[in-house]
Amino acid sequence: MRDKLDAIFKPRSVAVIGASTQKGTIGRETLHNILVAEFNGKVFPVNPKAPVIHSIKAYSTILDVPDAVDLAIVIVPKQHVFNVVKQCGEKGVGGLIVITAGFSEVGPEGKKRETQLLEIVHEYGMRMIGPNCFGVVNTKPEISLNATFGKTYPRPGRIGFITQSGAMGEAIMSHANELGIGFSYVASIGNKADISSNDILAYLKDDPDTDIILMYLENFGNPLNFTRIAREVSRIKPIVAVKSGRTKLGAKAASSHTGALAGLDVGVDALFAQTGVMRVDTVEELFDVAAALSKQPLPRGNRVIVVTNAGGPGILATDALINNGMEMPPLSPSTVNKLKKFVSAEASFSNPMDLVAGAGGKEFKMTLDTVKNDKRYDSIIPIFVPPVTVDQLEVARNIHESVHDTKKTVLACFMGAGETSEGIEYLKENNIPVYIFPEAIAKTLATISTHKKWLSKPKGKYRSFKVDSDRVRQLIKDALDRGDRAVVGERAIEILKAYGIPAAGYTYASSSKEALAGANKIGYPVVMKINTPPILHKTEFGGVLVDLRTDKEVRDGFNELRKRTGKPQPGEKFSVAMQRMISGGIETVMGMTIDPSFGPLIMFGLGGIYVEVMKDVSFDINPVTDASAKEMIQSIRSYPLLTGFRGAPPVDLAILEETLLRLSQLVSDFDCFAEIDINPFMASPEKDMCRAVDARFIIKECVL
């Protein structure tokens, strides 16, 4: 495949099919860009109506070109694309860039045309970028290819950029030029009918001139392939991605808590977290992170020192850093003693270090010379607000002179200086990224810090347990035979027990007398739930009574629940289910829902009614490794409640981790579940008291 992609990114000859003599057309501008970039190869315009284009001999068809052609750029009306691509195949062209639109992006008819086009491409063994794309760029001097129709040619650099949107590609290249950020490759993949971001990720992984990969994505073609490739690439080269489509376009009809909590974007977050891809929310953040990665070393940890000449920006920086999970240790006593020898007494000898407004280049240099050797810090943030009396350029030069030899990450902030100030330009030229506001630095460091943690994480292993899959298969079959789409109550508990998930059993009663007998058998206190008619969300309906401690409470509870359900349907008999009440633990929730793009997502969080109120949950794409299960539990905000809070004993985390792994195995073994909800699963310090109290399985048509 690499040779085929070389034909696109490193061609020795290019044919522009649809080259035009008319200025402003895509055919003319694409050819013009190739020439202006001084492509180091042969260029062949193809147009049956023009003998010469841009002072270059043109050919009626690609078959008339006398030399071999590596890359053909197709810019003809959609009705002519099939014939042109066939001719390219006959010519022996290796790679295609189909800029022409009118394919899958316009609907079903366009999708049919795209399928036919792909069949021709595969028939002749070619590879294709597009259709409906912007083109590609290779800035390496030995290639110098600008096969796009845009107005911007990026600076040479060591960043590979993959974009699904041509317009975004043009805008990002333009802004990167303003920021002094350069690219090795730019690839607009359009409809990605053949070559996708996965292919280009794999290509850039081994490219010696690319150190960082940026991505703008709108959707995923094959998430499983992306997971495999991105996980490999991220350990070698950092990947930063903007994925559009965070908002939920419509309410999802979900009959479980898990399904309701899985928003449109949960799968993307889980996928990126699994693969080490740094996700940012905006294009601005994409550049912020790219600048830091391309110009500075990765920070060894999340400890930061802020040096500023203004108190307000120092406070802003502190708030943003702490809120983004960074740490700001105080200055060490030895550092403070050194600083007091030359820093004004009015200064703040803390973190942030406030040098006061009159501080200039000399004060910044001496302070940075001191704090850069303090082993408490991994990153340094100099923040400068230029007063009228201080020379910005002098400050910038002194900052650079101080930190140019440090191995710590240095990200500067010049507030109110203007992006074109001499000081800012000087720092950028000397590989110190400059940000206008400190909040951007905090977000950038947090993003990079998360990636650094991912790099040091163990890969994890998939575990397999001895289970009774035959029993689960029979329970699913029985439900389908009955026409049921939900397995609840005792049958749901049986599914859990078949996979070794500890669960509290049930006893049933159709009369108050049976309820009393059942309560005395299992022992007080008890929980009573409506069993028939079947109700998925019993708590919301008022169908659950807890902590019943006497015969009277059980008798009254039974009558109350019967009253709430109303008159039974013909052939239906009211009954309740009862369990021994499990107390003294923390309610958690586990579950599964299906994402249309990524498949099953496993969920963990705080349980009971709080799962809907707090929504403190984490998701991961199935299957889940032992390391992933541990991380899912640790990533929820309420994790301290599980480890012992204010003197409370910690719960048995090993049981929670194993239960998630057993749930993952259940989901992997059966594709019949649309949603699973285990809520609550009681987490207790005592292993024997850790168990599922309730569960529901939403099933779909499947082959058993």
C-alpha cells in the first residue's frame, strides 16, 4: 500500500485532467498551484479543447501522454469521471485525486456513483483520494507538490495534517502560516471512498519527516481499524484531533439508564482515550497544542511554575491550571532565598511568582534562571503584560536567553501585546510558543499531560472467565419466543449469575400472606418491587419500597403497590419480588449500550437514582482490558467515595473491576443485547456483600 500512496504523495509525474485556461476555475488553479510550488517532476495538462495551458503542451486524454504518469488529478464533470478513471487505469496510473463532487455527499444516487467509481479504481489496482476533496500537499523540497486549488501553500514543517473538509484545510493552512507552523503533508480526504484517515495515519507513522499528526474529522469509516492504527501511531508520534459533531442532534429513544446517558459523542471520547489521541474542542486549541508539541519537549509531569509581572494574569493562570488538573507546588525554600537576593521586596515569593509591574527583561531572566533549576516543576509559564516603560523585545530576548537550554516545557503568555509584536515574533522564531491568554496554556498543558500519562499506562490484557453461556442463550431464546424485548427480575439475575457476576436473589409473592412468608424466610429488612406488570423504571413509577422491617410494613407495602398498579390486564396476576436489603455499601451502576459507529460501549458510574442526577459515568469501547476497567472506575469524579472518604473503609475495587470484565465478556459472547443496565451494583468493603441488586437486558433479534 505504501508504494501506492507514494504515487499520490511523492509522484514523479502528475497529470491534471480537466486543466483549464480560464482563470478562477478549479482546473486552472490546481495546475497553477503545482507550477508555482515548483513541483520537482513532470506535469501534463489534459484537456481535449486546449493544445496549450499555462504555456505547457496539453493532451486530449491521458492515454495521449507519452510518459508514465504516477498521479492523476481528476477535475471533470461527474458524468465524465468514470471514463476518465478507466483511461487512467489503462494508462497504468498508480494514484488518483478525484476533486470532482456529486457523489455520496449528495445522497443515494451519488452513493451509487461512488460505488461504481470505486469498483473501477479497484479493478485497475489504483488508490484514490476523494472524491469531493481539496487535494494534497507535500512540502518536502525534493517533491514540492501543491495539488490543491486553494490560495495557500503551507510553510515546510514536520506536522502531517489530515482533514475531511477541504474548506477547513484551506483555513487551517492559512492560519498556520500566520502562526509560523509548518506542515510536511496535508491531505484532504473528502468522501474517503478508498483512502481514509486510517491509511494516511499508517503512512505517516513511518515517515521520517513527520513528527506530529493533526486531524480534522467529521466521522469515522472503520473505528476498529482506527483503534488499531492510532494506538500504534500514538506511541511513536502524537496525534491531535478535532472531531466535529459533539452536540446531540436529537433525543435518543433509550429504555435503560446506560442508553440514555450515552450521548452522541461518548464513543468518540472513549475511542480517543483508548488510542492516546489528544482530542481538542476547537481549531484554535488544535494550533495551541500543535505549537507546544512542535516547539517544546513533552513535560515530565503536571507541575507548573508561573512567573509574571502582573497579579491578575497570575490568578487567571492559577485558576485555569488547577481546574484543568495541573499542580502548582510552592517555591522551595532554597529557591526563595536565592530570589530574595535580587527580586523586589514587593514581589510575591509564591507560585504564581509576581514580579510586580516594573519588572523588565533583567528581572525575568534572573528569576527564570533560578526557578528553572527547581526540581519541583516540569513546566514554566512566563506571563508578561507590557507596561509602557518596558521594552517587549528585551523581555522576550531575556526569556529566551534564560530558558533556551532547559529541558522543561516553556510556554509563554504576552497579554495585550498584539500578535504581531516584536517580542512575540522573536519568541516564536526561537521555538517558544506564545499565547495571548493563560487559559489557553492551561488547556494545552492539560491535554499534553493526559497524553503523557497514556504513554506510561500499561497496555492491559483481555481476561476470559469460565461461564455458563448455554444458560444465557436459553434465557434469551425463551424471551424471544415469548415476544419479550426486555429481560428483567429473576431472569435478569440468572443471566448475571451465569457469568459469575454476584447478584442478590429474589422471592416472589402474589398475596400479602405469601409476601409475609417470603420476608420471614429471607430475613428483614427487605426490599419489595412490582413484578407484574413488568415495568422497566420501577423507581420512577413508585414501584419500589425499601427497608421494610416488620410484618405490618410488608403487608401494607404489598397492598400499596397493588393499588398503584391499578386493575390487572386480562390473564395477568399482580405479584411482587422481594430481596434481602443490602445496606452499608455504595450504589454503583454498570451497563452497555450500542453506539451506531463504535459498537458496544461499556459504562460504569455512581448508581441508584444518582446516575441520572449526577451523570458521573465513564464509557469504554468493548472489549475492555483489565487496565481499562481499572481506569474506568478511577476516572469518575466520585471515585474518592469508593476509596474511603472521611474515614469510611474503601470498597472492594477488585470486585468492581472483575465485574466489568465479566460484563465485557458477556457482551462479546452475545450480540443480542441492545442495552444492559445493572443498577444498582452494591460496592462494599466486604467481598460477600458486593452484588447486583437489579438488572435489565434489552434484547434485539439475533441468531443464537
